[in-house]
Amino acid sequence: MDNIIDIVKEQRIFFNSGKTLDVKFRIEQLNKLKKAVKSNEGAILSALKKDLGKPSFEAYSTEIMQILNEINYTCKHLKKWTGPKKVKTPLELLPGKSIIRRHPFGVVLNIAPWNYPFQICLAPLVSILAAGNCAVIKPSELAPHSSRSIAKLINNIFPPEYCRVIEGGVEEARELLSQKWDFIAFTGSTGVGRIVAQSAANNLTPVLLELGGKSPCIVHKDANIKIAARRIAWGKFLNAGQTCIAVDYIVAEKSIVKELINEIILSLKSFYSDNIKESPDLCRIINRKHFERLNSFLVNNDKIIFGGSTDSNSLFIEPTLIYKTEWPDEIMEEEIFGPLLPVIEYEDIGSVIEILKAKERPLALYLFTKNKPLQNRVVESLNFGGGCINATIMHNASTFLPFGGVGNSGIGRYNGKSGFDTFSYQKSIFYKPGSIDPKLPYPPYKQKINLLRKIS
């Protein structure tokens, strides 16, 4: 095991040296990261293929390209973000001026998950370094090839006192969480997120928690069913459903639900052919533990209307539709995180909204409808991290849109400027001229209160 205590100590010394405060230094490091990502593209794609069976196109578009876009956008705007911001000064404080500056927290821990092991390691890292922090990264041991690839990439281009990858499992994670950090970023399950938050609370350390939840997809009767089906199928079965913002279940209006299901099936066949198992474009389940958990929903399930076949040797689970699912069903109790898609039908959208209000707040919500009043009603009535109208998962790909959850699905935001803001804090400075000194604030106070009343 790496000497974690020494690494944290060395990073704090390096941060306190002030070297990371230089914006030019930050941009140089981000460009160094960009160059390394590009030169290691083959190794990254190979690791993702070994861990999750990711096809090259899917791996590049959802992992590598997003990192390159994030770096490009951040480098382009970083000087503006880091510049002092002048704000108004109240009349009673004049003469003087008020300035807000962004300042890095210091030494940041970033714990990443296995489902998008490269992208979710490096996307927050871009923001962490852009904000002027030092970083320790803990990739997931459940994606070992990706973890090694990330460790080799990062540890080869950055000195450990600035940015370091520490590999390992539960023991290493516990050791890391026992240290005093200036900020902790964690992406993963809600259960582990609570553990991270409790550890952070011991030192009053701020956290970014990107968690999960059961993200619903509502399909209203006026939606373009064919397009909706294709976009749902893509967003759900990307990465074999192992996406924190994947459609967890469909809630479809009763009059169009069967048409929607038929169109989803046609989309799946057009994506992966009739012999889905042999398709080179469908990912595999990460490991046997998760395979068995998902398979337990399929055993003796008489609501399966498409799919359901599995292969434990290759960790393959066929995209599966489960129709006439009811809200109390077991599969509706926890986030699925796999290629199983329950379908619930409804007659009254108002009742659906009320049911969703009573549930834990999801990381994402999707709505397919042409009805703008309904779009506004759903967006305004329900609490969720983010989402799409007439699309799925695409909001996460925009550097202009903050990404994150609410309540059980997370705390904090990143992507673009929101990430820079998350990993830095506002330092408020009031400048007072030294040559002019009004007597209003000082005793004796006799009659001065009347002046205060006039200006307040």
C-alpha cells in the first residue's frame, strides 16, 4: 500500500507553496493531461473493453471525448473564471470597494466508480486541478484494467505531491477516508455516499456526492413514439444499463404503452441485431456479484415480454422489458443498474406526479411529450438532479449544464464552470482607502442613528 499519510502531507506542503495558484500553471497541467489522454487512447480503450466489454465507439464518445471536451472548455475560460469579480458596495460602507475572488480548497480526494471508470475519474479531476487544488484519486478496484491504466497515465505525468492515483479496495478506501482532506468528491451508491459523508463530517470537510436513484422516464400519449422508443432504448442500454442516469423504468400512458414497447423492441433489434448476444456493440455486466443480483429479478418473472436470457460465463444479460410492472414490485425498490427495463402504465398524469413526489429524489428524470404546459408542470412539480425533455442522458454531456443530484441522489455539481465553482470557494474582500476615514461608525453615536435610518 502507498504511504497515504506521507502523500497527503507532501501534497499539503506543495499546495501551501502557492504554486497551484498560478493560472498559467493550472492550464499547463490540464494540457499535459489532455496530451496524455490522447497518446494513451489505445490503452484506455483496451482497458474499458476488458473491464466492461465496451465497444470503441461507445468508450470514446462517453469516456475519452467528454474528458477532452471538458479540458478544452475549461482551458478556454479559466482565466476569466479565476479573475476577481467586482460587486456593488453599500452606501454606508463608502468609500470602499468589494471584490470576490475564487480560491482553491487545498488537497482533494476523488473516489471514482467502476461503470464509467475513466470519465468519472478524470471529469472531476479537470475541475479539481482547474480550481488550483492538489488531488489524490482512488479508482474502483472493480474495473482493474481501467484502474491500472489511470494510475499509469496520471502517475507518469504528475509528481505525487501534486496529483496521485492510489489503487486498491475497501482497505485503501478506509485509510484514505481516515485522513484529513480539504474536500472529498465521491461518485457511487447512496449507501457508500453516506459513509463518505460521515467520514467527512468528522473534519467538517465539504463533499461532492454524485449518487444514484431510480430515474423515471414518463412517456405521454402525444409523444413521437418511434423517436421516443429509440432514444429510450439507447439511453437505457448504453453500457448495459450500468449508468447512474440511465432510465430506470418507464411510466407510459396506457393508450400508447404497447406501441411504445413494440418500437423499443424494434430499436433493440436494429441496434444489436436479432442475435443480441453476438452483437459487438453491447457491454457486459461488470462482475459476477452484479450479474447474480440482476439475474435474481429474472428468475420466475412472468412479466418478461422481451429478452431475459443470460450467460453467466460471459456475464451477458439480454436487454429485457418487464411489462405490467406495478409500483410495489420488488424491482421497483432499488436502482436496477443493468439492462432490465420495467414498464408501468398510467391513465392520469396527475397521479403519476403525486406518486413521484413521494419517492426519493432521483438523479435524473426524462419526459417525452410535445405538450409544453405538461413539460413545465413536471419540471416545476418534481425534485430531481437534472434530465431531458424528449431525450435521455444527454444533459450530462454538456459542459454548459451543471451535473449532480439532490437529496438521496447527491450533493453538489460539476461540468464546466460549475465544477470550477464546486472545487473553489468565494473569498470576499472589502477594500477601504487608508486616507479617508468617515466618523459615522465611531462613538459617540448621538444623533447618528437618524442618518442610518435615512440611508436604510
